[in-house]
Amino acid sequence: MFCFTHIYRCVSRNVIGYNDSMNVTLILIALFVFGAIIGSFLNVVILRYNTGRTLQGRSSCHSCGTTLTWIDLVPVFSYVFLRGKCRTCTSKISGQYVIVEILTGMLFALSGWFWMGKYIPLDTPEMMSSPISLWFILLKLILTLIIVSFLVVITVYDYKHKIIPNGFVYAFAVVAFIFNCFAPQQDSIAFMWPELTTIVAGPALALPFYLLWLFSGGRWMGLGDAKLALGIGWMLGLTQGISALLIAFWLGAIVSVILLIFQEVWKGLSKENMFRHKFKLPRLNMKSEIPFAPFLIIGLLASFFMDYNIINVLLNV
């Protein structure tokens, strides 16, 4: 909670501004470290979810079974200093662990920067001084960090298992709906129902995915993508949610084409024995199943943090 308390104290005392970036830097570093710690926990969640194992109990090496100590569990640093190997048996440790820790830390820091920049002008001397407004910032930041944590789990789990975990996608949808239920007032933080367009946005964005799943029997699209689109609509609203989906489809198409081309080129080079070692690549074709949740989540984050609304862009052309 240090980073949240520090944000409140710095802003309430008007010490964050254009001429004093030190406090902003400290806050972002604190958020990154906090995010890396949460990322380490998320790795455990991803590993044990739907396996029958609980979150209780010490972590251990998957190869030799040695119980890990604090030296092995320091986020990011343990992986770097141990060179990605178990300290006991020297077996290789999956790069997923450090990637998730760094990714979560970066997203936490980005969330802090986003909300401080949105409600606290970092490039102007004018500052917000209302305690209620500051608590509103902290509330939105905390909700954003919770959402980011859910999205990291969904992304990695879908990438590994090609299925979106129900528990986390439902939790994301609930928090996404709550996300727009608060508004700052002069003397309080008001709870209010989101606008009708925001409420409708969730089912509206989920419906096309549901129909694709229904008519294809799950061959074209998974039902989990529809559930994820529900939360995207509730969090971003209709027009910005559509922007997130368009980014997801464009990015998914580009990546798929690149992978197919790369696979064909690699096969040609392998046949000509241009490499001494042949690496096994997954066989891809037009019917291959590619996890779509990571693209949806990238579209969501890009649209949210960049405040990107393609509908407004097209209307202004």
C-alpha cells in the first residue's frame, strides 16, 4: 500500500508537478515493484488454476521437487541472477515467470502514469487539491490494477491452454461494470449506475462472438471470447469498445499472416540445410487454432491507455 499512500500524500501536498518529477518517478518505481510481486503471485495462480491444487503450500522446482526459498522467489532478480536455472538441479526455469512479473510491473506503472496524467496535469503547475478527487483517483487506479491482474492471468492461461478461465473472465466482467459506477463530486464520491449506452455495450459487443460460437459449434470462436467482450464493452463503452475489437482483429490477422509466411520460409530454409540444427515449429494452417484472448486484451489496453476511439477518428475524416 506504500505506492497508493505516497500518491495521495504527494498530490495532496502539491509536490507533483512539472518541476519536480522525482516523486512521479518514485511512484512509478513503487508501482512496478508492487506489480512484479503481484506478477509472481499470478504465476502461481496460472500454474495451479483448474489443477486441483490450492494456492496454499510452498512452491517447488518442477524437476527435482526442492522447496524454493526466498532467494529463489525474488521477482525478476532471482531469475536473472540464477540465469533461469534451478539453484539445486540447474534445470531450466520457464521464461514465463519473469515475463509475467515484468509485464505486470510495467502495466501497473503504466496504470499509475495514466491516472496521474489524466487527473493530475504532470506538465502544468496547476494541481488538484480536493481530497475527494484524490480518493477518486486512487479508487480508479486500484480498480485498474485489479482488472490488469485478471487480464494477465487470462492472457497467459489462454496462450498456454487455448481456453479462457471462467472464474477470471467473470470476475473481470464484474469489476469492469463496477469500474464506471463511480463519479467524483465536490464533497463525496458518488455511486451511480453507468449510462445506458455503457450497460448495453457489454451485451452488444459480446453478441457477435456468441453468434460465431453458436453457428460454428465453437470452431470459429470460443464462448470465452464472448464473455471477454462483455467485460470490454462494460469497461470501455460502445464506441471505444468497438475500437478495441477492431484493433484485436487487425492485430490477430497481421500476426497470423506473419506466422504462416515465417513457417513457409523456415521450411524452405530447413530443406536446404541452411541451419545445422532444426528447430521444431508448430504446424500452422488456415484451420489452426490461435488464442484470440491475447489480441482482445491488447486491443482493450491500447484503446484504454491511448484513449483511442476509431469511431471518432472516422467521423472526423
